[in-house]
Amino acid sequence: MIRGPGTIEGYEWLSRERSLWDLSDLITRHFTGRFLLIVCFDSSRITPTEEETRIGWRLVGGGMLSPPLT
């Protein structure tokens, strides 16, 4: 189930109750080349692992920012 979606100061957001894997098709169809900011995961903060940092993820403010989506 998708909650939202919405826009805040030019940023688009949505919230899902299902698996993150369900987002793959949505990202491919609508958000290729854009960035994803994850502000929480499983009700807590999320930070990139060393491997994720190596491939372009970074910590920005209180969230984890992706490299351009493919």
C-alpha cells in the first residue's frame, strides 16, 4: 500500500508498507537519473555501509542519499 505521495519544497516523497523490492519497478519507470533519500528504515535511522559509500551512497542530514538511480 502506498501512503502519500506528496511534495515538500520541491522534493517528492512516498511511504510504503510493503517490501522495498516492490519499489524497483516504480523507480525504473519514473525516477531513473534522480536521487533517493531514505530518512528511516524499519523505524530507525539508516546509514550507508562501507560498500554502499564506495558505490556512491552518502549520509546527508538525517538521511541516506543514493547515487543517481538506474
